[in-house]
Amino acid sequence: MKNFVQPGDIVTAIAPAGGTVSGTPYLIGALFGVATTTQAAGEEVELATVGVFELPKVAAQAWATAFAAIYWDNAAKNCTTAAAGNTKIGVNMLPQGAADSKARIRLNGAF
């Protein structure tokens, strides 16, 4: 296919203000991904947009089942099941207790 460019599992973006830290999630425009490297603001950074990652989870929110829709709260910098005002990023892989501060999230680069 002549118009294929790349798989898109990892894409190049420009690091936002404050730069990036490897393994940290970022919402850049409408693109959500996990930085693969640490870069200064304005430099190119590779973001993983697909895969299962352990990401920060909203405190005091229990997730009773696996595979619920998960959203990124960019103000609080954590994952939540609350859709309002947040960006859909994927699904949770495991039930999570309210005391859990991290969750395994399968990113879906299509959102």
C-alpha cells in the first residue's frame, strides 16, 4: 500500500512546557501517550500510544470490574472513570480498590 506511513504505536510529538520524563503519561493536544524518553520542552519526544501501562489512578475511586472505559484527567494528571471534561484513553485491565494509586491501563491510540 503506497500511502502507509507507520504503525502508529509510537509517534513523534513536541515535548510540552516542562518537558517530558520517560514513563510519564502526557496529553499533547488530543494525543495521549506515555513518553519513551526524557526530553526538554520543544524537543521531539516519542510517545507510546498503544500497550498496557501502569499509570496514576484517581484516589478514592474503586473500579469493580476490568475493561471499563478509562479517561485522563489532565488537571489532576491521573486516570479516572469520570468522562465529563476528561479524555478517553483506553480500558482498565484489572479491578482496582479505592486505596490503589496506580492502575494497569490498556491504551487505545484510536481515541
